[in-house]
Amino acid sequence: MKNEKSAMYRRGRGWSPSTPLPFNPSQPARVAATGDGDIACGASEQEGRKTCSSVDDDKNMKMPQPHSHDPFDICPRPSPSKQTAATVVLKPPLLVTNRERRKQGGGPSPPQVVRPGMILLKSYISLSDQVSIVKICRELGMGSGGFYQPGYGDVDGEGAKLHLKMMCLGRHWDPLSSQYTDYRPSDGDKPPQIPPDFHRLVRDAIAQAQTLPPIKPDICIVNFYSQSGRLGLHQDKDESQESLRQGLPVVSFSIGDSANFLYGDSRDVDKAQTLELQSGDVLIFGGKSRNVFHGVSAIHPRTAPIPLLQQTNLRPGRLNLTFRQF
Ligand SMILES: O=C(O)CCC(=O)C(=O)O
């Protein structure tokens, strides 16, 4: 229901990225997960990156508000009754098994220039780093400023749609105003910091891509797409004019199920090209591609690496992290 507010929960607090990770997949989540909670948001070229609207949300509300988001666990512990079913679901198709065997044989492939300013690093993130990223995102996502459902859908039904859970690190990106803020207006939560290990991965990936300028990321938007998740074509253009002018790249990590990533020079889906992003891929777009329209049109079920699922309990779907410098 469009305007139905969820029950009030208090998220766990007290974890910072420098604290040793308390994650243990065999431990129950602090608060039960609440399902996929897909949302629909519109994207508006005039207004910025993405725009979600709610008929009765106060768009001018900037003061911290009491918590109003349900925690969302990207690595829920399967209930005993569902464990057998989960085992069946996780059995990989032959295609996936073969792909993983091939991947184990070699390291990351050389950077691929998708178009000027857009570089793809296939299989760049090692399995152990993917596992760490998932665990860190899971911990952060369950805490203050963690995953939430960022809106109630576009009012007029126009424009691109997105269906996902979101968490911001560093600064909050507010879908209602298309601006970055220090606190999340809907509940007053401050976004967690970007963990130091993420900075290292971003720095190394840009160096590997060779042709794009380095960034000091102060924003990371973490999206979790369920298997029906998607994100309409949009531009990332709410960063500072200086950042955009310099073409400082957006660095995107894909983990979990594969996705069809669309990109092009307009919001016209029919003119967009498609790239399949798989777990461990890093896509970097800056320079001439900094303002590229991009989105996600589909998630491919059961394509996540099996060892990743075994080591994290990552729920079906895809985790995506995009790092930016404001
Ligand atoms: O999930 C992706 O690959 C893209 C995410 C994205 O475009 C965004 O968060 O702005």
C-alpha cells in the first residue's frame, strides 16, 4: 500500500568500520528480516539522479526524525524448516558450475573499454573480498543508517522505476530531494562511514583501469536487488559541479547474482546497450562517460557464486556498491 508506514523499530547501534566484524552466519539476525519490500521510484532528468515521491511525505523535512525503518538482513539465517528447500535452490546449474571452475583457473582479466570513459574489470574482486564486502554490508545494513526502503513510488507512474533496498555510506543520498545530506531525513540516522577496506579496493580498481582519475570516495550507495529488482535509466549527477566537471569516476562493485546493466546516451531504453555484470565485476565510468545514462533491467536468478552463498548466506539477489566523490 502506497502510504502505509512500517512499524517502528530501533536498529542496533555501536558498530563502526574499525571494530572487528562481529558477523557470524550461524547467529540469528538481531531483528528478523522483513521481506523484499520492493519500491517504485521515478527518475527525472531535470531533478537529478533518481526521484522517489510520496503524496504525503513532507519533502521539506530535514530535521532528524525518530526511526521508522525495518532492518533488512541481506544474509538471513535460513529457518530450520527452510534449510532443505534452500539446499535445493542453491544447487547450481551446470552453466554456473562451469563458469566458476573457469574463474578459479585465472585471475582478473585485463581492463575492457566498454566505451570511452567506461572501463570493465571482469572478475576483479576476489571471492574472499566479495565475502568480506557482503559481511560488512550485512552488519552495516542491520544497524543505524542501514538498508531501508527509500520511498513509496512515483506519483504519476511516469519515468523509470527502481525496486531495491538502499543504504548510503559517508553521506545520505535523499531520493526525495535528489540531494546529499548528512542525515537520512526519514529517520534522522547518520550514514555509516565507508570502511577503510572499501577505500583500498576502490583505489586499486581505478589504478587497474589505468585511464581514469583517482577519487577519494566520500559517498557509497549500496543497493540490494531482489531477483525481481531493477533500476531505471538515470544519470548520477547529484555530486558537486567540480566532481562532475572533472569527470571523476563512479566505481561500481557487483556481488551476488548477475544483472543486465543498461547504458546509453539517453533515457530511451530501446537505444540502451546491455552489459552483463557478474559477481566480482567492477565497472568504472568517468571522463566522457561520467554522465552516461545507466540502470539495471534484470537480475539473473541463481547465478551468484556458490562459495559466496555458502560463506555468507547472502539472500537471492544482487548487491551493488557505487562509490563517488562529492
Ligand atoms: O546496480 C547497478 O549496477 C547500478 C546502480 C546505480 O546506478 C546507482 O546506484 O545509481
